[in-house]
Amino acid sequence: MSYTFFDDTSVVQPAQAPGYAPGFAPVGTVRPGLYLRGGKRAFDIAVSLLVLPIVLPTVLCLWAVMFLNGGSGFYAQHRVGRGGRLFRCLKIRTMAPDADRLLETYLAGDPEIAAEWHRNQKLRNDPRITRFGRFLRRTSLDELPQIWNVLKGDMSLVGPRPFTPDQKALYDAQSPAGSYYRLRPGITGPWQVGSRHLGAFGDRVHYDEGYAANVTFLRDLGIGLKTVAVVLKATGT
């Protein structure tokens, strides 16, 4: 595996190119500081490799539990990344194997659930989540496989929360600055430690734009420490 430490932030990708989210509107060239140009990526790789001996066996154990419960132990879903590029975001599966079909049934049969989904892009009491999956979500252990996404360069340890291609239009309608596309999405970030998934989907725009305007090592370190605190409280959904 090869690692890229320095990012070319001057390249603007074409709209709707293969491997990019439909309707992607390129953002202008930015001139980031030294940390954002290389230090942040080096920090991501160093920390990921440092925790890998602990994360890898943990992920394998969690995968085995979900696999033995039926269905795949991993769940991979396309997310919109830096510059609008699509990537497969990895998680430990926390839902029933036919979760997508069940969601359509729930939304069609209950207007209140449909309204909650449209507003938040998630359900507070999602019946598709298994008992063990609920534990994984409360502790955020389901997101440990994303260390692989960090090492590949799809994600960062700290950054904006990644969203799906289906959510892109909803996000873009509230984010004229397009700050999200200038950064790699993160395993954790200001939205996760701020609202801890309790706010509406559109609220993340304010967190993302505020973060993009001031990306520093000390801020990332602070968000990382806050993440440990909220994970220990097991308040995820």
C-alpha cells in the first residue's frame, strides 16, 4: 500500500465524471496551510497504523458476531468524498440483512416516520437495527472499519460527516459555500461531538463550514479527545 502525504488542492474535477456524485459542482481553488496540505494526512496515517493492532482484532470479532447472526458482517455503502468523488464507506453491519427493503415499507406505511426520515435522514428508533447492532451504534464500534478508508485516503480521522449520493441535493441546498468538498470526510468531527446525531440533517452544514474555515492540529486533537468522551457515554444512535 502506498500513502499520499501531500494533497493537490488545485485540481478541480469535472462535473458528473465517472466515479463522482451526479450534479457535482466543483469548488474553487483553496490555499490551505501546512497542516492541511500535508500534516493532517501524515497524522491520519501515523495514528491509524498505531491503533491498527488493537482495531484489527476487534473488527474481526465484531464481524464474526454479525456474520454468525446471518448476512454479511460488513456493510459497505457509497458516500460522497472530497471533490465529490464517491467511495465505499465500510462499517460493521448493524441492521437486518434486508434493511433497505424494510425502510421502504416503513416509510410508505407511516407518514410520521417518513417525515422524520426526510428531516433527519435517520430514525431515532429504527426498527431495522438489531439488538447487538444497537450496542455497536451506541459505542460507535460499528465505524472501526473506516480506519481502512483512512489508510486508503478516502477519509480522515477528523472531518465532515460523509453523506450518501441520495443526500447530496439536500445537503447542497443548504451549503452554498461547498466547504464539505474541500476536505476528506472524517470518522469523527465537530457534528458528531456537538449534536451527537441528535440534530436535523441540515444542521451539519453549519458544523462543516465552521470546521473547514479553521482546520488545525490542535482543533483535530481536541475533537479526537471529545470523541473518546462521547463514545464512553455510549450516546450514539
